[in-house]
Amino acid sequence: MSIEVVRQLSLTEALPDESAGESVEELTFHSSADLIALNARFKTRKPSDIMQFAIEHAKNPIVFTNFRPLAVAFLHLVTRFKKDIPVVWVDHGFNTPETYRHISRVVEYLELNLQVYSPKMSAAHYTAVHGPIPELDTPAHDQFSRIVKLEPFDRAMEDFKPDIWLNGIRQDQNAFRQDLHVFTFGSHDTVRVAPMFHLTQAEVEKYILERDLPDNHDYYDPTKGEEHRECGLMKRV
């Protein structure tokens, strides 16, 4: 996808649905939806087209974000189509001070409908009982991830009961995501939608720069530890 695509990412430039006259019953979001057809249909479409379709056909959409670097581009795009969409953030408690300040800035700037979910065990509580963050790829780290991220995520899913959850993942982020698609089945009988999936990092950076959006690179996710790893959310179906 070219840089020109990023330049065109806006609500006013969203193309009309070329298949508007077709029946979309087989393309609605449910546990047996024809995602092969959806992915084929939107493989070369702009993120704004994907967002428009998702919002128009979802019954109860929500957003999950971790406010990682460049995430503001995705949040900006989503809220252009549905201003009051619930934006769920799992605050594991181990974020950097600058990340917390950045989140406050983004929430105010985009007027996000932020829904915060925290672990039942705070970061201070976890550290006092279990010690520091465990080493990666160990049973202890798997348990740590379940406590600080997966359990709050499951709680949010049970509370909101969405049919789709929008996220900002891209195929160029790691090897696992290269095998995913714009539309994939997620846990809790949902469909995951990644409108920026086919963009490159450079294209997203350009989107942010051209709109002068606030961004932050002082970020650390202890459930991933390293950029190429997954915290577990994307591997659950």
C-alpha cells in the first residue's frame, strides 16, 4: 500500500461501498461469518473503507488499545467514524510514567470514551507477593500475563459482549501477525477487525505527522517483553 493511501485516510475521503447493492447477510459479524470473503473484498481497500463497513454492520463494536507507540493513528481513525465507541484499556500497572501522561493527553485530545480495566492484583501487590516481572517464556511469565492482562481482558469482554473488537495491529509488526488478516475470529465469539493491517510503520508515522497527533515512544509492555512477541490476546480464539 502506497504512502498516497495514508494521505487519503479520512472520513471525508472514504470511498462508497462498491458492493452496496449486494446482500450482506453472509458478511455480518458472527462466529460463522464468511471471513474469507470479507478479507478478499477488503484486501486492497483503504483503512477508512474498512472502518466504515465495520461500524455500519457491527451491532456492538468496541476498541481495545494499549496506547503503544503509533496507536494514536488507529484511535484517531476509529473515532472519526464513531465518536463514542467504548475504548477499552487494560492498565496492567507497569506502564512508564510518560505512558500514563501520554494516555491522559490522547484521551483529552480525541475525547475518548475510555473504559479502564485493571487486574484484581495491583502491580505493587503482585511485586510484593511474587517478586519482579518473571523471565520471558516461562510458566511464571505465562501466569503473570494471565493475571495482569488476560483476566481483565476477559472481564471487559463479558461486560461489553461485543460482536467485533477493533484493534491497531499491522502485518509488519512480527512473524505471527504476518499470517493474520484484516478480519479474523477472536475469543468470546467475536470478530477482530484491524483496519490498518496492511499499512507499514512508515505510512502510519506519516499519518500521525500530517495530522500533528500526540505520540509517545517511552513505552514498555511487560506481558510481551520484546517487540516480536505476543502477549496472548491475538492467539486466543
